[in-house]
Amino acid sequence: MARQKRARGYVEARPGGTFRAVVYAGKDTFTGKNRYLREAAASEKEAEKLVTKLLNQVDEERQPRSSITVRQTIDKWFEVAEHERSTRKRLEQLLRTYLDPKFGSTQLSKVTAEDLERFYAALRRCKKPCNGRRKDHECKGLSNSSIRSMHFMLRAATDVAVRYNYVHVNAAALARPPSFKRPEPDPPSPEEIAAVLNDAWRDLAWGVLLWLVMITGARRGEVCVLRWLDVDLARGTVMIERAADQNEDGQIEEKGTKSGQKRKIGLDPFTVELLQAHHRAASEQCKSLGTELQTSGFVFSTAPDFSRPIRPDTVTSRYRRTAIRNNLRSARLHSIRHYSATELLNSGVDLRIVSGRLGHGSGGATTLRFYSAWSEKVDKAAAGVLADLIPRPNPNLRTPQSPYEVLAADLRTAISDGTYSPGDPLPTTTELAATHKVSAGTVNRAIAMLKADGLVEASRGKRASVV
């Protein structure tokens, strides 16, 4: 049958005796190519009606303006949106793992709010595309925060598509992502904090780093790039104005703080003493290398001359090992910030001061800017309160780990409870080794610990005795 053309639409015959309505819908705003709306019909008369319906749809601008896909839309958004490097990396990972396989090649105009909500629900049940039917793994849902990150990406990208006239409606804005789970911070107890500090204090730099995190509530990345020029030991303050950022090559770069604000945090006298001791040790180390500690040097560094910052992942890994070794409920370094905030608020420190010390870009930080005349004094008081609450480190009270430490702890207990009185000799090395089922070398190391603590006196060829 001959083609029956209209000004902007026509009916064409299809094989098998069916017909199809075809209507010109203008230029594709994304590709620049001509776009046509097509719809099949069983008869020529029905196809004529469909032509009229599609023409009305075009006239009322109810048809999509482009065949742009979801992936192309997100790529457009990435071109114009600004993100922190870590945020961009996380969004790209979510796109690559979840969004692209499901919707990447799908035309954006065909994705509905129902499609998205069903997709979110499936991810909450299992983050693998199993629909509960695969038996090769245990279903584990994706976190609500990750799903909300994907929803934010879709909604923001589709907003760009609406502004650029690729589509008329933002379906992602109509969809409802899962709600935020109510955070339940579980900061460590004072006893747990004491165990961590006692364990960490075998290394002065590591002990000072953890202490400073607890006192200031600073973020991991902020402490890692702290320089000596940021620390004013005379005034007892530390300036937080940068944070660490790891690039694609694994190198550490410096950027602004998470809230984009600089903040000066007061330090108590004990913390100042610790930093002074750490500074002296760092200076001596640099002198042994034939150089001097620079004021631009980093406070915490794995480089002998303190020229490079310590890596954030190194701090996280080391704290995790320390926390696990001491049986803490949470092995996350971030829990220390919860501890600082909880202890300060429980002690009656003003919320705005606490917010300012932690670097929260909220109403508390804004209020501090208007009360700067008195905030420094109150901030100093906050530092003193927290320093009094945190147990002072005592390496002798750390949980024994090695066999010689366990033996030394047992002997220390026996001396304190009077089992061995001053002047009494301790059992011989052979007797202690047999009783505690350890080697003679382990006994000697334990005796050396007690001697260093001033509890016993011992010399070669002579039995150790209680001082």
C-alpha cells in the first residue's frame, strides 16, 4: 500500500498486514538527529487515530526531547558538577558497580519512579542481582547511605537533563530513596581509652597522635597533614586548616577541611608538654641525620626528616590493630571523635564550643563566629576539661600481650600483694621457667622489665630480689 503522508506524520504499512503511525518530533537535543515517534496499530484506521494522538503529544511537548541514556546523562552531570576527589571516586564506583549494569544503556525518558524504587528495594535485600534465587552466596543488602548516594547522583544528573531540555520530567525526584538510618554512636569507654593509650605509649609519636585526636576531636586527615607551624606551643593552640587527600597515584595532597573552615583549638598544659617532648624527639632525630627540623615539617611523619605526612590509611590500620588487640567494641578511629564530643557535652561544655572544636559546618560553628570575643577562653576551658577526663597513659597498665609481659605482670602482682616482701629473693630462673612453662630467655626479659620499673634488683650470677 502506498504511504499516506501528512505534514508532520503518516501511516506506513508493515509486513503481515499491520500498520504503524509515524510522527516527526523535531531534532534530538543531545545528538542533533531527527526524532520520530512510532506506534503500531492493527488497522489503518487505528493508525490514523494514533497519528493524531502523537501529533497532539508533540504539540503539547509531552514527548521526550532526546534519546539520551542514563549513563550519558550522568556523564553530562560529571562535566559540570564539582566534587571532592574522594566523593567523585565513590560515586564512580557506585555507578560502575550498580547503576550502569541496570540502567546505563536505558533511555532516560523511559526510567520511571517505580523502576527506581524497585531497584532500591532489591539492593536493600541483596547487593548482588540475585532476587533471592541464587544459592551461591549469602544475601547481604547495600547500606541505605550508599543507595541514597546513587539516588542523589541520579536526581542531580536528571536535573541537568531537564535544564538542557533532554527530558521534561525528573523521575528520580519523584522516587523515594530509603531513609537515613538513625546513627547510634558507640564511643569507647574511659577504660577502653586507657587501654588504647597505654598500649600506644610504647611509641611516643603514636601515643601523642592518638592523644591529640582525643583532645582536639580532629579528623584523621586533618591530623595527618598537621605541620609544626600550625602548633603554637607558647599560646597552647593548634590551627586546623588543611586535610589529607590521596590522589589516584596514592600520593598525599593537601586540601581544605571538610567544612571549608579554619579553626583554632585550645590545648591544655599536659597536651602542650606532650607536644614539646615529641618536638624535642623529632629535633634530635633530625640532628642525627645531619639536618634540622623545619617549621614546615609535619608533626607526624613516616619520613626520618618529617618531610612527608603520615598516610591516613596507615593511621587507620594501626589504630585498628591496637583496638583489636585491646578488645575494644569499635575498631574505628572515628569513634574517638564520638568519645571527645560525648565527654565534653556530658561535662556541660557549650554545644557551640564542641561543634567548633570538631569542625562541624553547622549552626554551632556559625554561632562561634559571632561570639569570638569569649569563645577562645571557653575553648581553653574545654581543653582542660577533656584532658582531666581522659586517663593519663601508663605503659605499665597495658594489657600484657607477650609471655614475658604476662610473667612480669604476675610477679608485679605478687610483689604488690606481699607474696614477695622487700629484700626477698625471687625464685630462680629455672624455677620460674618451669612454673610458668616458659623459656629462660622469657624469664630474663620479665626480670629486666621489673628492674626497669624499680621493683627488683638483679645482676649477673646473682638472684633477683625485691627492692
